[in-house]
Amino acid sequence: MLTATSCRSLGVKLAGLALFALCLVGSLHAQEEAIIEKIQAAIPGEPAKPEKGKKPEKEEPTVDVPRVATVSHGPRYLKLHLFDGSVLTGDLSIAEITVDTQFGKLVVPVDKIRSFSPGLDSFPELSAQIVAKIKSLGSDDYKTREAAHKELAALGVKIQRELEKFVADDNAEIKRHVGEILKEMEEAAEERADDEDHSVEQPWIRLDTVVTSDFTVVGKVSPSEFKVAAKYGDLTVKLADVRRAEREVSMKESFRKSLTVAGENLAQRSFKSTGIRVQAGDRITFKAEGSIVMSPWGSNASSGPDGAPNYGWYVPNQIAGGALVARIGEKGQIFKVGKTSTMVAKSSGVIQLAIGMQGDYAGDGYQFPGEYRVKLKIDPK
């Protein structure tokens, strides 16, 4: 006969046996999973399984910033853009030009010129045509007024200063058309404002502008004509035929790339490679936007690329929690990027990005939904 005491003893033994069986099954199951993972890893072309709940991050292919070879020309070389649309390159017959300024005459060697743009005074015929077209805006004939409007608008921002002289003209039609053309120019400028690659055209001034390797000077350029030893022979060119002249140098084109940095890319966990390898001396510009949810502080808490001290500090009193950070190379010094920043690379390596976070909340148990969208521009040294 079983007593109460013996029943309790038997129950304890049975519970122990059940627990041992569960542990044994769990151990066998774990061993089975480990064996399966090893077999899958050994199969060629079979990718490893990502962690549950996480998508494998796409690895950025590494590229070097393109470098442009040095362009070498003779001391008298210039590239001339003419008003008829043609482009003429060659050596000038003169070694220097003279610029008559309000402070006296200045002699500029051709090999020091980066560009020069003749002012409106160098084109007396064109200047007279512009004034005549503006006067035509006040014509009694509707078609004449509309034709003049279209022709002046087609000349673009270069004639802005000439138009501004007539904004308060006594003729109501001239005043109205001039106002409309200037408004069209303003709207076109606003549309181009976000285009970083767009070269901004400047309004014509009366005097000639010469840009040298050291400074810019405004005045009257002479001689008014010169010869150019071009590929197919010597040509005589008048200053009034030149829209713009420039001396080609090594043009280093900017390298651009856009990518995202997810909230899981914490600096304490893993940096994200941009795939861009720079050299010491390269100028790097960062622009970032977006937000991440600062879950440890609540679902309504969020941070932008600049971070915020109320979310703690990644680097005490320097880099706030939630801030976008970067480094160059695996062992490079970490620095704050934030919403926008520009820096010169002090070492060579691949640019890597991450989000700085207070250490207490950088563990795998904390999630930060969201992402920062980053634009990078690299200007080679």
C-alpha cells in the first residue's frame, strides 16, 4: 500500500525523469539544427540563413573616386566660344592682354587667365539691338510687342540688368512686358536652384570680366582683335565675336552617391560601408535627412541626423544619441556627420556610416525603426 509520503517521493522522481527527457530532446534538436546549418554552409552557392526578423543588408560594391589626368597646354593657349556657336582652340598671337580699370591699366599674361567674358560695351551692335527690342515692347502693333517679348526672354538672365532699367518706364506696355519677363527669369532661376550640377549664368555687365588664377578684374580688355594659331591655320578673331574664353585646366569632376542608413546600423553594432574609397585630401560633403524612432524613450520619440542630447550621448558632450556618424576605414576616427557637414579626408579608405547611440541602449534587445537618407559628394584633391 502506498502512503502519502511514498506518493510524494514517487511524484518527485517522475517529474525529474520528465525534465531529463525534455532536456535530452532539446539537446538533440539543437544538435540537429547545428548539423543542418553545417551541411547548408558546405553546399556551393547556398546562402546562409539570415537571422529571424532581419533582412540581409545589401553590400555596397567598393569603387575608387575617379581621378582626372592633368591637362597640359602652352602658355598662349585659349578656348574661345564664339557667338555663332562655334568653338575655336589654339595659341594666341599675343602673350598677354591689357585690362583698363578704374585704378589703372593691368597687364595679365595669357597663361594666368582662367576665363574672360566680354561685357556688353564690347558688343555695341548687340547692345543697340537689345534696347531696340525693349522699345518694341511699347509698339502699337500687338504682334510686334509679342515678338519682342519672346526674343528678349530667349536671351535669358544675361540681359536682366538692361531690362531693370525699364521697370518704371512711362510706357505702360513696356513696363508690363518687362515685369513679366523678369518674373519668368526669376521662376526659371528657382527651378534650377536645386540642381547642383547647373552652372549659374550671370547677368551681363557693361565692362569685361577677366578671371585669373589669383583674382578677378573688371575693365576694358585690349587688343580688340588677335590672331589664333588653330589646327587648320591662323585666324583673326575680334573680341566682339567672343562670347566667352577659357583656359582649360585639369577639371576634377565631383563623384556623387545616395544611400540609406537603417536604424539597426548602430555604431556599437556595425557600420555600413558606402562603397566609396577616398584618398587623403579629398573633400567630402554629406547631406542627410529622415528619422528613426527612439524606442527606448517611447514610440513617439524620434531623432533626426543631428541627434539630440535628451537621448543621451554617443560621445559625451560631443555626439548626441541618434546622430549620424562616419569614419574612413575600419580603424578611422569616428566623427559626427549630422544633417550636413563638409570635411577633408585626412587618410585614405572606404567611407563608412552608422548611427551613434547611448551605450545602454545599443544592445541587440533595442530596435530603432526608420532610416537616414544620405547624399555624398566627393571632390577629388
